[in-house]
Amino acid sequence: MATASNSDLKITPLNDLHQRLGAKMMPFGGWSMPVQYQSIKAEHEAVRSRAGMFDISHMGKFYLRGSDLLDKLQPLVPSDLRRLKPGQAKYTVFLNDQAGILDDLIVYYLGADHGIQEAMVIVNAATTAKDRAWITQHLDATIEFQNWSQDRVLIAVQGPQAIAILESLTSSDLTRIRNYRHAWGEIAGYTCWFARTGYTGEDGFELMLSPEAGLDLWQTLMDKGVTPCGLGARDTLRLEAAMALYGQDIDETTTPLEAGLDWLIHADQGDFIGKDALIAQQEQGLTRQLVGLKMEGRAIARHGYPIVVDSNEIGIVTSGSISPTLGDAIALAYIAPPYTQIGQPVNVIIRGKENAAQVVDRPFYRRA
């Protein structure tokens, strides 16, 4: 979590609305963000059972346009962007020369007009400035770069009833926008960009609008029974879905192979930053891998807690919480390969005592 003073924090266009709703605010990634409105558990359960919404306007939002844009972006990521068709999106990562993860992101390919390609790139809030510099450093001057990070509202509407509620507010056929697809349309009379992506393990959309439209839509969604949710529920939801949090589960010291993101790597797509380091790591073998843990009791394994077997340290916890859906204490952790098998018993050191846990399959929760 960020430690900036309140005067240093940026605010989203929905900030006054959050204050009126009585949200508990906190610093996150350089922004003042709502952590909860009522209770984290209630907000979590609303998303799992009905529909909840999150102000994610703090995310970095880059619009890129230019000739051969995807080809020019290609060396920055290990995933083959040239496979994308208009209206498709790809989750991927920026890597440094050592294959450390600079950030995880989504590239949304908007399409081409007379040979000029367009894309949206959504990045993490805390890394927006770093990512902007990284992209512009590696793209030539012919690529138009617009930073929409503070000029657009981004609202995530997630949950089993999310699609039905959104369809009641739009003439756009949302059923035609499949998972990891996106399209422009309208909602509640406003122009809107719909992306069927999310960070909760539930179905739903992320909606990008003007600030005025975002304010109106938030109130309209509340009137439709959608529950406002903060960062607290967003964290427990993404942990149940075993989605990595940048800065905790992945960072510049971790590689995609260690983090279980090898499915992002298309080694046959050509050269990319970090490729040689990934090949070397594959040849040498991994010294640690990200796994899921389930605690035997209710003790919570927090970020940074050591993991031992026979009193020998074999790993470290990166994220942990009580799962509101499952009722168990769960965690993500990096562990040495001999101990990564499903069912492997381990112990987490919590306040100086060993607490029993075992390696379990991920994700912890999967929607029906």
C-alpha cells in the first residue's frame, strides 16, 4: 500500500461520491481510494451472489495509434499480439532484461483504419508513470500516445447478475461481447467502452466513460441494486480466484515461469525483452514456484511470512486472507520445487509459531 500523504494523492472523478457514501478511504498506488463502504465480507458476498461495482479509475489507461502498432509493441511482451483480431484483448506482462515482471497489463486491440492500428493498454495504477516511460522509450515517434489515466472513469461491474443489469441499461447486445472481448456502445444514454474482463473471478464488464457519464452511471447502477465495493473486497475476490497482485505476488524480482504465467509466453513469436533470460531459466530449472496454500486452522498467512518444512525455510507467503466464500484461510506463496506438489504439507511461521498448511490447486474458487 502507498504511504503518500493525503495532499500527494490523486483522486478519481468519483471521489466526492465515495465520500458521500461514507466510504473508508485509503492511499493506494498514489491515489485516494475506497477500501470499503459497509463491510468487506458483505461487499465480497454481493459480488459472488448478485452484482458489485468498483471504481477502478485509478488504473493507467493508454491509447495508442499508429502504423504497424502491434508489430512495434510486440518486442515489449512475451505474448504474440499479432494474433489479436479487432475487438480482442490479451493479458500479458512487461519484462526487463532479466525477465523480471515490470508490470502485468491488458492490451485491447481496437482495430485498424486505412492501415493505422489502434489499441488501449490498461496498466496498474502504481506503475503508470513507469509503464508510460517504458512504452515511449521503446516505440518510435510515429506512434501516437495519449494518456487517459486521469481523464476517463473506469467502473468494473462484476457478479452473476452483472450482465443482466447492464443489458437493462443499454441497446448494445452485450451477449456478443465474449470473455476478453471489447466494443464501443452506449449505456444509460452515454457513449461507453465495454470490456468483458475483470479481477474477481466472476463474469462482468469494465466500463470506460467520461467523468460526467461515470457519475450518473454509478448512481443508476446503485438504483438497480448493484453494491458499491472497495479495494478490500477486490483483494479477497482476486485472491480466491488466484489472480496475482502486482507488488505482492509478482514484481521485478519474479519471472513469468516462477509465477505460473508460462501460458503467456509465445516463444515462437520472435524476439522480446527478457527472452534470453527465460530460456536460460528454463534450461537451468526453477528455484521457486508460486503455489496455493490452505491453512489447517483459521490463522492467516500474511505477506512476507516464512514457510518451513522440518524447520528448514523453503518459501515465503505473498498474499493471504480468510476466504469469505470458502470459510478457509488461503494464501499464495513461492516455494522451492521439491515441495510444490498438491497435498504437500508445510508450516507457515505466524508470530513465531508453526501453523500447518498444505499446497492446494489454484484457483481456490471457480464460478459455476
